[in-house]
Amino acid sequence: MNEQLLQANSNAHEANTELVLDIRNLKSHFFTAKGVVPAVDGVSIQVPPGKIIGIVGESGCGKSMTAMSVMGLLRYPGKIVGGSIILSGKEITHIRPKELAKIRGNEISMIFQEPMTSLNPVYPIGHQVREAILLHQKISKEEAKNRVIDIFRAVGIPEPQKRYYSFPHQLSGGLRQRVMIGMAMVCRPKVMIADEPTTALDVTIEAQILRLMKKLCEEQGTSIILITHNMGVVAEICDYVYVMYAGKVMEQAETFTLFEKNSHPYTQGLLKSIPKLDEKTDRLYTIDGVVPNLLHLPEGCSFCTRCSQAQKRCFSEKPYLYETGQNHGVRCFQYESGVHLDGK
């Protein structure tokens, strides 16, 4: 891992910084015929202005459900049952749909995993992006069109005037993702959530998209929440990282700290699983066991059945998220001497 790169991304995540988004002890549950599924179970995330915040973890850990909760996109049988979401000082957790529609896309936007399913196949892409502007801002269709062409040019789409009239199926995966980024950025939101934005792209296009997101963040001052399972992506562009497992944050730290001084056994396992070019091995490292069924979580720590460092109490008591250093929290009894951060 490039230490200089990590150090450069280790910007202060100061508690006294005015937060553009403050998620406090968020709980989102799904009420199914088989029982209650705590998909998001007491998650707190702080997003300062102009920073890139990473949320990492295995599939099913609650990353996307956290994002859907923030965007107000949870549908039955899912429901926010606790906590609060504060955007620029305004509580938006349970605001009315009409008020939320004014905020979504304008102050906070989202890039979804697969752009082909997010774009309407029967409308030109330019018209779809223009619609987002006309919905939130009182300008003419011609002005909106010019702004769309400008944003297409800014996100690196070639021949933007021509592409304005293209349909989604006429674009490559990389260009479709650029359209989605343009759509998310066209109203200059305060926060942009990117849910696995490079999953279906090859590594060359992935690098281009990541550079583009970082550039837009720096030039427009938009904060980005990047949801991913790729630790390499986190190391490259994130300022601060939250590691999730079974609906909870297991560790949170500045990027450099997470890679150099990681403390939770789960985080350590994730990093050990990354192949290294300078190490020859017959078999890649894997974390023992499987992610627990959220309907039947262990009585104690949710990671206890897979943890090589688990103690007897780990199977019967739930650990808090303990402060272990500046801007560093770990959900493990090994660090219980620190102040607990849950709900803060």
C-alpha cells in the first residue's frame, strides 16, 4: 500500500467542523413474516463539507440500506424506527414526501450501482438530466439544456451536444456512469451518495470515474459518501472510513489510521484478504465462517462466531463503539477503557 497516498488522504475529521450531514444512531428495520431484520442497527456517520467518506463491508452489512434510509427510499416492509438524519442543520428523518422531493436531487443526490437500470431506456439522456434541473430550479428549457451540455463536458463525455440526444443503450457502461454522475451533480448538491459506482466497470474506466468524482468534490465542494467493498478504492480517494458488519459500525477512522493502525479483528481480516503483489501464496486469506443471519444474530458481538480473538463475554455481551484515539473508534471489548461513542 502506498503510504504517501494514504497519508495525503488522512485529512482531519474534526468533531467541531460544521457537518453537512449528521446521521445519529440510525435504525432501519424490515418487518417480515419470519421476524424483524435489523438491517441498520444504530449507525452514526458524520460528513464534513467537501470530504469523501467511505463505507465498506461485505454484502448485506447494511451499507446500501443506510444510503436508502438517508435518501428516503426505504419501502415496505422497511422502516426507519430510530435515530435521526440531519442535513445542513435540518432534521429530514421523517419529513413529508413533498418536502423530501424538494431536497432529493437538489441538496442530496445518489448514484446507483447499475446505471442501465437507473436510466429510462426510452428517453434521451439529455432530457433525463434536464428534468432534474427543471424540477428544482426555475429556468427555461433552453437554459437547462445548456447546463446539461456543460455538465456532460465537465464529466468527460465526448461530443456533449450530440450525446444529449443519445439513448442509454447507445452508450458504453463508462459513459452511462458519467451520465449518472452528471445527473447527481447538475444541481450542485451538498452531499452525493455513490453506491458501488464502479462495480460493473473495468479497472481503467474505474480509475477515470474515481478521479472525476474527486475532481468534482474539490471543485464544487460537494461531500461524497462512497459505498464500496473495494479497500483499494477507499485508500485512493477517501478521507475517513466506516467499516460496517451486520448492520453496525465496527470501526471508524481516518483513512491512513485505518490502514496503518487498524484495531478491530474484522477490519484486520478484510485487509489481510487483499492480495499483495510482493507476497507469493498458494491460498488467499479468508475470514472463517459466514455473515450471520440478521434474523438470528448472536446474543453478544455480531462478529463473535468468526473472530479468532473472541473471549467468553463476546458471546453474551454486546460491545460499544469505544474511542481508541483521535477520530478512531472500535467496537471491541479489547478497547473498552475508552469512552463509548454509540449514539453520538
